[in-house]
Amino acid sequence: MSQSLDVDKLEQEVKAVYRNVATEPDGEFHFEMGRPLAARLGYPPADLDRIPDEALESFAGVGYHFDLADLQPGERVLDLGSGSGTDVFVAALHVGEAGSVTGLDMTDEQLAKARELRDAAGMERVSFEKGYIENLPFEDESFDVVISNGVINLSAEKDRVFEEVRRVLEPDGRLAISDIISEQRLAESIKTDADLWAACIGGAEQVDDYTSLIEMPGFDVTEVRENTQYEFTSEQAQGACQKYGVKSVSLTAHK
């Protein structure tokens, strides 16, 4: 983590962006959102048809990883940075009535929207909790699978995130995520720009550094694939993508 990144400012910037994602999904962002994005990334139309439209309009994921997660009926799933709930609701379709899905987010507006949609849909095995991905408010070994979509890059303490993920997973648990990484290490000027962090660029780790952070607490990364369907929309973001090879990947790892 860069010493000159103001982490409190980063948190406020990220919350501001994702507050707007929840409340004004038609606004201007560095990234694309909504059902057309989800469909292009690989979400099956049959799944998208069965989850709340209002969740999908605030979908801001960067990849598809449910095939890698291979969710089974009855499993307990945790989604880090669950936003308005798209991935939580998709996961709930896969784990069924016997399973459970918990979404974790730090932004009140996202949590409120997700809970409202859950209640309206009558999904009793779904919960949304407030908290930080660097300090998970859950007991050890309380989940079978952890998923996350375009969120871990926003953390200035990724090593803590993966340590916490390992702690809350069952001994044979697994991690399946999509996230933003870079082919080359980013310049300090980008890594210390809270606005670019909030846009999912400033926090992009070089891909080998990223997989090392996952492996450090004891995970075995088994697959990494590039999401060529994903692209940033703003000029500032596209410039960083071209210069440093900032891109989206999906990966899976086993404890």
C-alpha cells in the first residue's frame, strides 16, 4: 500500500461513487452498468430473468465467475461488496432453499436497496450485512464459498482481505472472484489518486502480485482467465488501461 494514499479519503470517494450507483444508476460513471453489461460478461439470461430488475440496473461487476464457483445446493456463500445484490440473488438461485447467501457492503444506500429488493422477492435465505472486507464480521469457517465482483481492487489492504477470506472459509472452501488487475505495476501518481481508486483503476495490482496476495495466507490459485468483454468507459480510465494493461480477470482458488 502506498504511504501517500489517504485511506479515509478513499473510503469516502468509494462510498460516494457507489451511493450514486445505488440511487442514480442512470448517471455518468467511469464504468458501464446494468443488464446489458451482465449479459455480455456471461450471465445466463435465464438467471437474469429471475432476479430483481432494480438490482440489475445497479450492477457494476467486471466479470462472470459463477461457472468457476460451481455453487451446489445447500452451500453457504458470502459475497464481498455485494452492492444492490445482483450476485447475491444469482447465488441464491444456485444454492437453493437449503443454502444461504450473505452479502457484505459498507455503503448504506446499497444495503438499503438490496434489503428492500430481497424482502419484496421473499428470499428468506438471503441476508445483507454492513461491514468491511478487511475485517469480516463473521465466525471462523462459516462459509463454503466466497465470491466477489470488481471490489477487492478498491481495498488498500488486499493482504488483509485474503487473510480474512481464508479465516471465514471451511477447510475445503473456495474463492471465485472477478476483479481489475494490471499487466504492469502502476505509477505512484495513479496509486495515490483516490478518484482513480474509486473508478476501479488506482488499486489494480499487477497480476502476479495479486495472485501472490491470494496465495500468501494459504490458497491455491487454480485458474485465471481474462474477461475481454469488459471495458472501461471514461477517457481517463481507458488511458490507464492502454498504458498499464489494466483489465478484468476472473479466477478461482481453493483453501
